[in-house]
Amino acid sequence: MEGLGRRAFLTGATVGGAAALTSAAGVPAVARPAKAAPSADGCERPFGPVVIGPGDPRYDSLLLSHNRRFRGRPQSVQVVGSAEQVAEAVGRAVAAGRRIAVRSGGHCLENFTASPEVETLIDLSPMSGVTYDERRRAFAVGAGATLGQVYKALFTGWGVTIPAGSCPSVGVGGHITGGGYGFLSRRYGLAADHLYAVEVVVVDASGRARVVVATRDAGDPERDLWWAHTGGGGGNFGVVTRFWLRSPDGSPGADGTDPARLLPKAPAAMRRRIVMWPWESMDEKTFSRLLRNYCDWYEANSAPNSPYAALWGVLLASHRSAGQLGFIVGGDAGVAGVESLMAAHAKAVTAGIGIEPASDTLELLPYLDEANWVNEPAGRSKNKAADLRKGFTDRQIAAVYRHLSREDYTNPGANLSLTGYGGRINAVASDATATATRDAILRAYFTTGGWASPDDDARHIGWMREFYRDVYSDSGGVPVDGPVNAGSYINYADADLADPKWNTSGVSWETLYYKGNYPRLQKIKKRYDPLDVFRHALSVRLPK
């Protein structure tokens, strides 16, 4: 799609060869998309729109969410193919007073897109194109694209990439807006650090839907809207329909016109080392030593200019019922001395463990295999997160061991993963983007998942809540900012942080996620979504 700029759209029009049908009861009916017709320049018009309601054989399939604990029943699912179609769908829903949710990849951990309150679900999946925009000197990416689609297109077309996540099914619409991080982030920063511009459908105080393009250019009057999408989270300000990606100003090549230099060069191949131990060989002393070693290494090697910023890593501390635990470390095979860096990392993490690993493997993988290596199965799950400025305290490590080794609870899908953070992420000021955490060294992800029956929800969710509360018992059951803890991460959304039963710290969920950036996000919310059209359990609130 070409750049739309700032345009306002009326509701109720026919776009893309298909009219939006409405029943006598005022509920959108199924729209049969017409065959795409050529536009004035001979190109086909965008896909859709297609409006699918209950009773349509496609309806149930389109409502499947990653976390199967949640399933909505909206009056319509509106599958769209352009910003104009999104504006029309939003305008109709606002005029009818219907609650809106937007889905990119559908990987939300809470019920933000699958709430029973949602009446109109806007599905962006057809908007998945990845092209180079010569006018903006940036890569235009549809907000319905998945990370796997983006990685493949950038790599095969131009040999470049973005430092985003490693799960190929995650949609960029939510991932980038929440900050987005992955195995190249210690070397290149967050995915949001490479956001040049964003196209958003917003709703003004009169209920009119319009399309706004906001850039990071200093003179752009819409720059605040760009800023809000560099870590402010999805579903807060409008419907993102397109991103333009280019490395931060001042990066090598970012001021030029060569597309192959406007984003980080993609590795040709990745080195990866996997070290695993059987759980039965671990007692509390050896487990604690492993976890302490891991945390200590990141404390010492997470400065922006550290040579070890070239490495990524994750400690996989699974529940005892999984049978094994260990760590992974990797890096770009083209980095000089990367194998030596990895060997030094592994030596430091395994020092004094006193037991031999069951396996210690070194792999050389094509880049796209490494970029898409986590395929999380859909299922019922509960997830929590926290950032760390320093490694866990001895008391926290004891709590981690206690819950992962509990015999009254079993689930091989339960674990704590500690992913390396810091590096170039921390070279950015905390207020330069909406991502306020710019001094952490590790990101903790607590999860239990994979069960099928709602009858088991209480057991699994209860274990997760007790685990997390115990680890953070010194600060009201949540990771309140301090010498060790550094709040949480909005893309790993956890509604418990807004529940006084589980957050007894006196520190709001807004502060845990956004710190001092929250008041600015509220002002932007008031400007671009004054009617609070776009909201969910953890959405940015309008200022009082």
C-alpha cells in the first residue's frame, strides 16, 4: 500500500469491492467479498473487507486464541485488508456503540482480544505485506504480519533483520508496540528502537475514525503518537495498520538510501550451545549455584559496549516433572571470536556445579532456523514476568527452587526462563521511547501451560500465583522497582498486577509496566482516543 498520510474516512462506504452488510437488527451480517477489481493504476485492490458473524462456518475457527482459557463471542469478526477498511470498520462500531478489539497474530496472554465484552473483532491478518518504501527510506510492514513472515521477507529480499522475538507466530502489531525483544536485542536494541513511523486508525471526540501517520522526525506534529507505540503496548491508542522500520538515527547506514543498510545485517548463520542436566541430579545447593552463576555473569557482562553483548542466552529452569533443566547461549557465527565468547559464558555458568551435564551440544544453524526456533503450542496457560537490574537474591533463589521442585504439583510445561537483556537495549534513555526499562540485565518469564481442561485451571493458576508471590514476597508479591527488581513487561501481560489480592505492594500496575512514562502515555491517550474506544484490562487510562 502506498502511504496514506492523514486522511479522514466516512463510515458505511464500500471498499475493496465488498459492501458491509447490516441485518435489520443492526448486527453486521456476512459480507461476500467481490472479486478484486483493478484500480486506476491497474493493480488489484486490497483484500476484503469480509464480515463474519455467528453461524458462518468460518466463525469459530477465526476465534481461536493462543491462550485457550479465553474465547470471545463477538457479534462480528471483520477481516480487513487496508487502513481504509479498518477506518470504516472502526467508524461503524463506534457509531453503533460496540466494543472493539484488534487482533494481529492472536498471541495475547490475557483476554484482551477474546473478552466476552468484545462485540467487534478486527482481524488484520491479510495486512501482512513487507515492502521497501523509497520515499520514507524504510521498510513498510503490515500490522497483520507475523514475525516469521517479516524475518523471511527482510532476509530474502535485502539480507537484513530486526531484533525481535523468536516465536514465528507472534504478530508484529502487538510485539513492536510493546517494545519487542529477542536474541539479537543485546546487540542491536529493541524492535521498537527500529520503528521509524507508524500508521494508526484513531477516533476523535466526535466519533470520527481517521488514519494518522506518525514518525520519529523531530518536527512531526504527530510524533507523540509514534512515541506511544515504542513500548506503550497494543490496544491503547488506535488500530495500528502499518509500521515503517529503519534503524535509529545515527546508526551506520541509517542516513543513506541503500535498503540493505537501513536495518541490521542479518546473520548468515548462528552458533548455539545447549547445556542440560537431569533434574534428579540437582539438589538445592547445585541448583542455587547454577542460578547464581547465571545471574552473576549477566551482572558483569551487560554493558552496551561489552563484547558479550553479541551473545544471547536463556536459562530454562523447568519444573522437576519436566525431567531436565539447563541453559542456551548463542550468537552470530560471523562475529569474530564468538565461539570463545560462548565458551567463556558456559565456563562461568557451570563453575562449581560439581555435576556433569547430561548433554552439551554445539550447533551451527541457518539464520532463519534460529530466528523461528520457538513454536509454542496453543493451550491453556498462565504467565507472569519481571525484569531484573541485578540477579535474584538468595531468598528469591530459594523460593524459585522450592516451587520448581514441589512434589504436590506436576506439569512439564511449567518453568521459569531467564533471558539475557541489557547490552544495546540499555544505551537508550528511559524517556526516549515509551519503553522505560533501560537498565535491566535479565527478563524473567514465569509460565505454566499446556493443559486442556478448564477443570484444571485452579490447580495450575494457583501454583503460578503462589510461585510468583513467593519470589516477590519482599515487595508485595510483585517486582517493584528497586536495587534488584525492575518492574514488568507489558507484552507479557498479567492482569493479576491490577488485582489487590495479588499485588499488595501499593504500587500500581501502571507504574510496574511504564514507570515514569505513564503520565505522558495518558496525555497521548487523551489526544488520540478521547472516547476511550480502545481499551482492555491493562490499557492506558484517560487522565482524570
